[in-house]
Amino acid sequence: MTGVKVQSGSSWFDVNTLLIPVHLADLKHWVLVKLELTSWTIEVYDSLQHEGRHNARVREGLECLAVFIPMLAERINLFDIKKREPPGIHPIPVTIMKDIPKQANGDIV
């Protein structure tokens, strides 16, 4: 995430959504993070989603991303490029999405 263009060659002005695969090392598990630049939110798609402790550990694992992205966006002038007011340097709200396909631990299908 540097400069005026995304690696695909698109301008940041044209980008509203980023999909980011994230490996949570403590859980030895991958999740998909959807960063919405228009609403400034993070949605987490976790096929091993469980209530309680697992979700709390996923949130903890993404805490640094929720803090780092606003700092990086400000550093590369993303808000100027998108011609909008910065939301401030606050952690981005993280929502763990429900009602998505689930897998049993160990499934690779």
C-alpha cells in the first residue's frame, strides 16, 4: 500500500474494497478480512467460527491490523486521494460475519 496506485495498477480513488487473507499464528488458522474503505470497517470471514473464546482470539489477532491500517492510510494520504475527511486515527471496527459456510477443525475441503 504505497503511493497513488494499487499494485494492480488501479488508482486508490477507484478502490472501495480490499480482500486480505490473514494468518492468525496463535490459532494456526487463516481468515479473510474485507476492508471497506467507504464505510471504514473490517469484516472477518472465518470458516471455523465459533462463539466465545475463538471469536475473541480472532479479534485479538486482528487488533494490530485495525490499528495499523488507519495509520498507514493517513501516511499515504489515502483520505486526500479519496477526497474525504479522515475518520481519525482510531482502530477500525471489526465485525466477525455470521451465517457463512463453516468447516470442522481439520477439514481442508
